[in-house]
Amino acid sequence: RQFRRKEAGTVRGAGAALGGVTAGAGVNSLGDALAPILAFNRGRISQKALARVDLQRMAFSADEQTNLPPRVLGSMSLRPGWEHLFSTNGDAAAKYIPFIFSTTDTALLEITASGVRVAISDEIVTRVSVTSTITNGTFDTDLTGWTDADETGAASAWLTGGYLELVGTLFDAAIRRQEVTVALHEQGVEHGVTFDIERGPVSIKIGSTSGGAEYVSEQELGTGTHSFAFTPTGNFHIELAGRAQAKSLVDSVTVDSSGDFTLPSPWGASDLDNLRWDQSGNVLFISCDGFQQRRLERPTSAAPKSWGISLYQPNDGPFRGINTSTIKLTPSALTGDITLTASRALFESTHVGALFSITSIGQKVSAALTGEDQFTDDDSMRIIGVGNSRIFDVDITGTWVATITLQRSIDETGSWVDVTTYTTNQNTTHDDGLDNTIAFYRLGIKTGDYTSGTPTVTLESSSGGIKGIARVTAFTSVTSVSAAVLSNFGGTGASRDWQEGSWSDFRGFPSAIRFYNGRLWSVGKGRFFGSISDAFDSFDEDFEGDAGPINRSIGQGPVDVVNWLLPLQRMIAGTAGAEISVRSTSLDETLTPDNFNLKDASTQGSATVPAVKIDSTGIFVQRGTTRVYELTLTASASSAFSGDYAPTDLTDIIPEIGEPGIVRMAIQRQPDTRLHCIRSDGTVAMLVREPANEVLAWIDIETRSGDSVEDVVILPGTIEDAVYYQVKRTVNGSTVRYLEKWALESETVGGTLNKQADSFATFTNSPAAASVPAGTASHLVAESVVVWADGLCLTDANGDIATFTVDGDGGIAALTNG
């Protein structure tokens, strides 16, 4: 009753008269004879279901089917072998994230507690050894080696703690430059330069000339670590610049050492299963319960070996509700690095990184102008009302030669028209007389109107208010913190009109992230946060219209942690208690701030395993971790879930298939749709699924006894997708972890080379030798292996499959057949 092939695959039938390889043969309970049919695409069925004689699939199902994946069309074959690619970083447990810019431009990102590595074309990205060095790249005691190229009014300086400090004027930048010498024999050799940014934004360029960008075009780097690979043909020049009025801090600039290219990882080994991600172009947005979101990105597709990881830090939200307490907040200045003071205890040390917005009582906008085409654009003043409430002050000071223009725009900023001009210092007022009109005003110097000097221009009104935003940079006490201004304040008086940012170490961060309807959604801590449409880093509450940000509470159930988001025809959020369908109306218009509704599509509850998408359906692991459900959009009037997504149990005929528990999951689309479910015992439950042909076949996948599969990741292919497993093995008495890649089915049909073994390596034995070259199988030292050579599986003198022991150099001696 068993069919075995080289002890690697097993099928045992569930039918009453099953025998041999005709697994579809048998006699049903009604006594009707069934002709022998070779069909293996029904997979396993539970022994508990043997009484279900009403199921026609019983005659085609198996009690046991291991390492023999069926095709939708009915055939079955021994699964392909797994090719050894490389060891994980330090042989530690890893999570692999697919990076798919296009179907032909892909990479694998390996996340471990030790760092982030990148694999391209199945090889880890490395840096070569070079002798080029950056003088004083760690800024330990001063800025020796860096040339001052500060623009007017901006300043670069050394900051205690070992940082380069850059403070711009908004219009002009603080700049430091250095020329790096490249030895003659290393010209034309790829270099890597890493920038550690303590506080962004910092702009960088790398060129063949001072201030040039021939090697790396200008990049604005956020807080984090960024590495750029380039090939200099001579000496290269590095430029660091900061234009913001608050400090930007650079921790270090270094030439990469040789070896595997590795970025720092903020996540520990226990956090890997909580990683959630989605991709837009060259940027992966990653969330993890308990951690601030990250951006993992490469600058362009033309720079495949340049990568960076930084904090995801929107500068304009999202925010909690408006303060309703009696606490007042006072900013010490309008711009730059300031102190926020609370009227009573408010702040905690975990507020570092949090946003605070304060709406001033009255309005004041100011700027130091150092050239033409400079205005108080970011700080225009809004005038409303009638009579004297419309009068505002105009103040101009300094030593300068220019024509300064007061401009006005009605209803909204953008359509600026000239009101009056000034050529001398002023301390005057302006009354536009435009009662009941909303008007915006700004001061500045138009193109061609600047000669010299730096005028400081100020507009001030006792009416209205301006909302400024700052990010906390240091904790001083429960009533005082340091902060960097992101959007200028409108006054320095105390105000009760303030809001705290929704995300911080104090408030927590979302646990799931995904793109849907042109927005980046971050969900968790009981709320849905949707960015402004097509502006994934913006949550500006003052942005009006349907494209504005969405900030809504979930409202019921266990919602602190959202396990996953799934962008189907509707967005589905998986929580421990329910699968929530996010919808506008029954007509499924685009989600907007005013058209946003939540309905339970299922109350099964979800495990902390990311759900997967197959066309317009979704598949998730139920909260018990052993059952798998499919969410399908239904319009059945008789359904309890009419007009929405409804759950279907994909494990109903074999409920134990997920035991002892499913921990990771990925979907393969070619050559058939296959769901790979990694179980906690290191085996795999594979589902072959094709609804149009009513194919739903579960089988088991396993490797050598004692070894275990820990992760799965899939990249798109052509005829077949590329399937990768992370496998934990015991080799030569030590625990190792390898990334192994499924061979193609077309590579496992015999012939000169047959890739049927696990953790295999291939080589060409030329010139012919009696032993495998040293190092070919170095990942299997002291292990017994089998060999396929020149169209044959090597056998011993008895005709049995021969085994060989790998020596300490990775070689196999006496490689002969028979």
C-alpha cells in the first residue's frame, strides 16, 4: 500500500482498494467500480474524514503524501532538490524579505539580529578591500580634514559627542567637503562609503571634483545608515550639507571594509516573526510591533549595491486629538533648535522622537534673506476678519541693498501678487481693507532684486494663529524637553492649543503596514493611519479634500496589535479577534476621510503570520495557528457575509495539516499556485490550489531527519518562480543555517545533471579528476552525500546508491561508479 521512491517521497492511499501507483483506483461505498486513474492532485485527507463517503475526492486522496507535489493537471513527481546558496549571517535565524522592483530586477534582504544583508542573483553583496581612507571620518574631537564650504548665514561645527553639526538657513546650506585619495592600483576598483546619520536630513554627494556628483548624485539621507557603491577613476570628493534651520548631525563617514556588506538591524531574533513590509519603487517600508517603522531602500535601480536603512519619520503627523487639559506649552523660539516648556508635568524620557504641534495665539513669521527669489513661503501669514483685526506689522532690519516685496494671495497660497515694495528698513503696519476676505501675505526678494547684505523680514499680527511642529530631541525634565522645529511656530507665548504625535516610544508604533488605494497605511494601537494620497511621508491634517490623510479608530475587539494588512479589492486587517474589511460604501468608491467604514468579514481571528494574496482572494492562518482560511469576495444574497469577503476553511478535510503550528507562509504562482506553510517543527505543509479546476491538495514537504525548514521566500520567475527555504541543519556536529533554493522541475528529470538532492552543490570536473575539487561541498564537511555525475546516480558495487563522506576541505575522494 505504499509507493516509495528512493525513500524520499511517500504516498499512501485513503481509498478502500488503493494499491501500487494507481492511487486513484478504488471502489467507492456505493459499489460503483472506478477505473484506475493516475490522478494525484487531491492531496492528503484526514483519517478522521474516512467516513465521508459522500465526498468524491476520497477515491483520489491520500492518507500520506510526502515530498511528492502534484501538478494541477493531475501528475505527480518527486520534489526537486534544494541548492545550497550561502550561510545566514553568523548561522543565526533570519527573516528573508523579497525586494521586487520588477520581475527582472529583484533581490533578497536577509534580516537577522546581527544586521541586514542583501543578496542579488543568489549571492550576498560584498565589498572588496581597498586602502582608501577618509580623514577624521568619525569626528572624534574636531573637524580636521574637512573643508568649510558654508554658504552665507549657514554654519558647520564640531559637536561634543563626536558629531558634525550642520545648521542651514533654509535658503543656504552648511557644507563640509573632503577629497579622498585613491591609490593608482585601486582606481577602477569598486568602493563603498557608508554614512551614519545621527539626525537627518543630510544631503550628500560624491564626485570626481569638489562639489561634483559624478559618482553619487545628490541624496537626502534620513536618520540611519546609508552605504553607496561606486567605482572611482581617480581621487573622489565627498560633500555633506544641511539646509534645515535645526541641527543635522553626522556621526561618521567611512570607507567600507572588505567582506559581506551589512547594514545595522534594530530588530532582535525574537522580533523577526513580527516584521511586516510593503514596497514602493526602490523603498521597502517595514513595521514591527514595538519598534518605530523603517525605510530600507536603494537610491536607484542603477545602483544595485547601494542600500540604506533609516527611520520612517513623517514631519507633519499623525497627531492625537487636540489637548483638552489645562496644560500649556511654550516654544522658546520660532525656528531651529528650541526648548518646549510645559506648565506642569507632561513629558517622559520616551517622548524623545515624538512630534508636538502648537497653534500660537497671534501670528509671527520671520526670515533672514540672503539672495534673490527668497520669501517667507513656509511661513505665510493668514489674515481674516474685518476692520482693525486685519492690520498687521511689517518689520525689516539689517544692513542690505535690495528691493523687498510684500505679496498677497487670496483664499489659498500660490497665486501671489505684489502689494508694495520696500528698499529701506521698516517698522510699519499694513491694512488691506479687504473685510471678510481670507488673504495670505509673505515678504521676500524677487529675482533680480537682490544686491547685497542680509535683511531680516518679519510679519506679525495679534489675530489668528499658526500651527508649528517640532520633534523632541532630548528629555530634560517632566516639564522641559529639547526639540527641533520642523514647521515654524507662529509665536513664543504659552498655548493650550496643542497636539501630541500619535507615534513615539511613549505611545507606541503601528504593527502592520501596507499600500492600498494610493496611500501608505500604518495600523495598530487601535487605529488606522492612512497617508495623504501619493505622499507616503505626509499626514498633514490641514490638507483638504478626498486625498487628505485618514486617522480613524478601530473601536472594538483586541485591536492594540494588528497582525497583518491585505490589499484585496477591499483592504482587510487581521486581528486576534476578527478579520476587518475596510470599505467606503457598497459601491466600493475610493476610501476618503469622509467615506471610511469598518465591518467584520470574519470572526475567526488571525495568527501573527502575514497573510498572502492570490489574485483577489486572501489566505490567512487562523489564530490557533493550525487552520488556514481563504477570504473570497461574495455577493450571495443568502450569505451572512453578503457583499463582502467571507471565510472558507481550506483545511476542513485535514484539520491537523498545520500541527503543531504554522509560523511562516509564502505563495508561489508558477508552475502552479502553491502555498508554502512552514510549521514550527521544521516541516512544511504545501497547498496546491486552483479553484477553477476544484484543486485543493495538501501534501507534506520535509528534508533530512533532524534538519528543519525555518523560513520561506519567493521571487518571481518565468516558467517557474524561485523558491527559497532557510534550513537549519546539523553539519559536522554544529548547528548551521543555509539558504537553499528549489531546483526547477525541468532540472530534475534526469540527464547529464539531475538536481534531486538537498543542500546540493554543482561543479564541472574539468580537467577530469578522481575527486571533487576541494571546497565544492565545504558546507557539508563530514557528512554523507550522494552524487549524480554524467547522467547517472553513482552506485556502489552492489548497485545501491553510493554515499561519500566530505573531507575537511570540502572534497570527495575516489569519485567512481560501481
